[in-house]
Amino acid sequence: MLKVKGGSRPPWVGLGAAVWVQIASGNTFTFPLYSHSLKAVLGFDQRGVTLLGVANDIGENLGLLPGLACNKFPPWLLLVVGSVAAFLGYGLLFLAISQTLNSLPYWLLWIALVVAANSSAWLTTAVLVTNMRNFPASRGSVAGILKGYGGLSGAVFTEIYSIVLRNSSPNFLLFLAVGIPVICFSMMYLVRPCTPATGDDPAEPYHFVYVQVLSVVLGVYLLVTTILGNISPLSDVASYVLLAVMILLLIAPLAVPLKMTLFPRNGSKSPEQRVGSSESLTQGKEEIVEPLLASSSADALGNGSFYDQDDSSEVAELLALGEGAVKQRKRRPKRGEDFKFKEAIVKADFWLMFFVYFVGVGTGVTVLNNLAQIGIAQGEEDTTTLLSIFSFCNFVGRLGGGVVSEHFVRTKTIPRTIWMTCTQTIMLVAYLMFAYAVSGTLYPAVAFLGVCYGAQVSVMIPTVSELFGLKHFGVLGNFMSLGNPIGAFFFSALLAGNIYDNEAAKQHGIGLLLDSGVSCIGPNCFKLTFFILAGVCGAGIILSIILTLRIRPVYQMLYAGGSFRLPQPQASSSSS
């Protein structure tokens, strides 16, 4: 009998639960909330703090192991590993910053932050890969929603940090060490593979719009309440009321599977009934059918042909083609088919995509890691407001990048990467705004950068899956994510940190080696850094234009007629 792993639950249950896990996985965005305490309590200079920021980025994007594991182990096991990493990493940082353990070596704290941030890679891989496969025909919308909530996590944690924990860095690190495992253990049973959504449900677009609108409402709510909390201290009762409303908004996406359960559509077979019609397939064929389901679900499931009783001959044909293709190992996959990692890394499109993403997120994360110091240098006293603005706009960019790219790729077959070109152009302007530090431009520059940074992430994910397939998406997508820590190392640690410390030493009339936690004030602290980042963005714009022109024929093939269509199944099987 043909089996589709994951049981009979609708995929919307897993998507609703994934929202919570994505919020937890955004713990890496909170580095600016406690970086100043690391500097003050432990006596690090700015270069030491930026190197810890690099550790944060390395851990977040060190996802090759989770990428490999997602094809071999169930999602709940990945969530367990992520929970343990968060508990150990943030737990040790809590002991250090609370001075429970004194004189911990710098290298140990650096490793602890890598481990803590690596929890994000395990959690994100578990929910993103699972839900992309559960909604193969709507991967742009799914990526936008999940990455959008991931972007909102910074604002969620800022709300907890400023209103509930009263700006206490030690308490916040303890909250991360305990709270992340609690969320993951609560949701791990719900995040699991299931029968993929066929895409033929007329209510499905409205369900996506509902979740997207909810995320926008949550984002606006978090931004407003955080700013109000900074302007006027709230009572304990008011604080917990605000927290309760936030929790209700996070629970709200589960209304979709609840509605589908209580009010099922009449006159249509459930996916399980359609799968049950293929009982004639032998057990020995399951290993062939499942990859076909995974890689071709957007096309085959989109028109229901895989599960119709009258199309058993088509299923048999696909099996025969799959068996034949396995023997024809010499044929290499074409763009749009399933690539193995070693097949993808020899392609020019792969490396163009990597460098374009490297420029976008590598320069953006440099600002994020130094956001507190950038604000202080420009005279901003409360840097939590800056983080709230960046987090909200990061969310808008992630959600908007998925929605906008999905709309134009279906209506105009415009490659998603064109939006990376547009956003990197805006990022170039934002870096010039930071460099000149004109009064009143700090908040708009942070907002523009947040939107553009978020769009890079949500555009990259579906693009990689469309060019190189879903079968090995976990490894390929996480390899692309390495552009974030590599960019942070070059642009943040080696560039921004050294320029900042040199300028601080000049201002205080001391040698750099004698510098210990002094602050730099004024636009010169980061001016040269921002000029260099603007130049790098200019190179990224050129590369993204080249990539867009190269892959335009692929999108014309995949989205001809306005709906997603994969190549023939036998072509996909040939790369197996």
C-alpha cells in the first residue's frame, strides 16, 4: 500500500505550530539586547563584542548538519537537538553575565554563543523543510510567512525583555535557556510531515491571507506596545495583559486547521482517501514513489492526478520511468529538477545566488550586530526602540518578499531574484544615510535596511528550491545561509569592529591595545564602514542582474500559464 508519512492531520496544523517554533528560532536577533552588558560586565572592547556577534551569526547559519539530518530523521528529533543547544549555550552565558561563574575564558563564551545560536539552525530547518514539503505548490507564501514570523521574533523578545523582564540581560538569557526548550517540546508533536496540500482547495489562498494579516497585526501591535513601554513605564498588571494579547495573536493561526476540522468541505475526497485508492502498488515501490511525491508534488498534486482512481496507469508509468531513470545515472539534472549538493555546487547559478545573498545579508547583519553601538554613536539613548523598528521592518520584508515575489512570478513569470536587485539598491542608499548621519535619518535608515534585509531571506529560500529542487533543499538552503556569518566575519568583525575601536582610541587619546570598553561618539565611528558596505552592495546589484537574466527561462518554464509546473518526473529521478 502507498503510504504518505505523517498521518491524516491537515498540513495547516503543522504550519500553525511552526509559527511558535519560528519565534523561538529568532533568538539570534536578540544579540543587541545583551551585547552592551557583555561589554560592560565582562570588559570587552568593541572588537571583542563584534567577534561574539560573528559567533552568533555562525551558529545561526551553521545548518549543513541539520540540512542532512532533515532527510534522515523526523522533525521532532531536530527540535530536541535545537532545544538542548539553546539550554546549554544560553545557560552558560547567563552564568557568565550574572557573574555566577567568574573569569570564564573568552573562547568558552564564544563557543557557548555558537552553540546557543545554532539552536536556530535546527529549529528553522525542522519547520521550514517540513512545511515547504507539506505545501509544495505554495512554497513562496510558506517561506514568507515562516521567515516573517522569524523576523518578528526580535520584537517578541524585545517585548518580553523590556516590559516583563525590565531590561535585565541576565534574566533574559535565563529566559532564553529555559523558554526555547519549553516551546519546542510543546510543539514537536504537531510539526511533522503529512499528506501534501494539493493546491486545488479554493479556500487555501484565503487561509494564507488570514495568516499573513494576523502576522501584520502582531507586528504592528509589538512595535506600538514596545515604544509605549519605553515612553512610559507600565504597571505589572498592564504588562501581563499586553503579554496575554501577544500570546493570543500567536495562537490565532491555529484557527485555520480548527475551522477545517469543524467545517470540512463537502463533496470532496480527503487526501487520505485518494491515497488509499493506490493500494495496488507494492510495498517495494514505496521508496520510489515517495521521492516523486516530494519532488513533483507541486505539479502532480496540483491537478490531483497522483491520487485519482482513474489514473492508475499514469502512476504505473511514473514508476516505470522512475525505475528506468535510476539506471541512467550519467544524465545530469537540469535547472528546476532535484540536484544533489555535489551537482549543485558546480553550477554558475548556484554561486551567483550565493554571492548575491552574501552581499545582502552579510552587510545587513553587520548593522544588526552593531545596532546598539550605531545608535549610541548617533546620540540614541534607548537602543531597544531601534531593535524593535528593525525587527518589525525585517518582518515586513520577509513577509512582503514572499508575497510580492509569489504574485509576480505567477502573473509575469518574473524571477524572484529581481527583488534582491531592488532591495540591494535601497540598501545602498540606506548605508549612505548611515554614513552621513544627518539628523532625523537614523530611524528611516534602520527601517529601510530592515525591510531589505528581510526580503533577501524570504526570496532566497523559494528560489533555491525552484532552481535545485526540494529533495535536498535542507542542505542547499543551509549552505546558502553561510553567506550570513561569512559576511559578518569580514564586514562586522574585521571591518566595523576595528574601525570603531580605532576611532574610539583617537577620541579618548589612548592606544588601541589599552582600550577596554570605551565608547565612540559621532558619525566617524562607522562612516568608513558604511561607505565600504555601499560599495559592496553596488557589486551585489550587478551580480543579481546577471543572475536574473540567466534564470529567466527557468521561471518561464516553471510558471507557464500562471501555475507551478515541474519538469517530467523521470528527469527528476535521474539525479537520484
